[in-house]
Amino acid sequence: MSTAISVRIPDKLASKLSEISKETERPKSFHIQKALAAYLAELADIQVAIDRLHDTSDPVVSVEDMRKELEL
């Protein structure tokens, strides 16, 4: 099942989307779905990183220790 959503985007971005859609022979909605999925995944990764950054119980590993462990 899918849901229709209406959004406004700048003309320049819409033009680029149209070009990519023609070049790839895929509908604009395909590219919008892929871009939104990638953005949401990236946002989730950033939130995890921020949470870990603020987690005082999460140990900090020095560059030297990391290099030793990775044998660099």
C-alpha cells in the first residue's frame, strides 16, 4: 500500500529531478522515494551517533589504542 503526499520543491530541484527521471527512465516518484529512504536512514545513523556521544557510560577509545587493535 502507498500514500500520496504532495510537496513543493524549488524549480531548479524539480528540473534536476525531471532530467534524472528521463535519463534513468524511472518515474520521479521512484527517485523521491529512494532519496527520502536514504535521508531517513542517514538521519537515524546520526541520531545513534549523537546518543552514543552523550552516553557517559560508553567508553572512549584513543587513536593509539584503535591503531594497536587494528594493527596499523
